Amino acid sequence: MTPEKFKLILRNRDVNSILIGTPTGHSHIRAIMETRYGTIILQEATIANLVRAYITLKTHPKIRSMNLTLNEMDEGEAKPGFAKFQLLEREVDTVEIQEEIDRLCP
């Protein structure tokens, strides 16, 4: 069953706690966010993509917005150790991205 889509804006006051670590028997980090709305669990690859985009936006002198989209990598296309499914930067006009951000976050 696929959950219904929804829009959720999380502010610090909406997050009760965040646990970050590697579950026993696993090799990748998870971030477990307990919020007033429920629990959100992010896998390491998702965290890494968010961090990569965040650092790029905060440190690049020109880039003001980015669009990461889901890509399924063919075998041998990604570097060893990388997941088959990746959130990669998409070539989109930054004005278009900014308009979408403004629409979703009034």
C-alpha cells in the first residue's frame, strides 16, 4: 500500500527529538525524527544528499537553489558502494526552482 502524499513543514518546535546512529546488524546510518506528527526515518543516502545540497547552497558564490531528483543508476554507472537509487542534481533554471519553492513555502 502506498501512503497518501502530503505536505509537512517541520520547524524546530515540531521536532521532539532526533536519534542518529547505525542500527545493529546494518552498515548505514539512520536519522529517526520524533515529531509532533509522527516518526520520520531517513536513510544515510537521503541524509547525504540533503547535506551535499545544503553545503553547496551555503558555500557556492552563485548557486541559490537546486533540484535533486530520483535517478535509478545502471550497474557500473555509480561509484562502488553507492546505492542504485540516487537523488542527483537536475539541470533546471534556478528561477523556476525558486518560484516552486516560493509556491510551496509561502
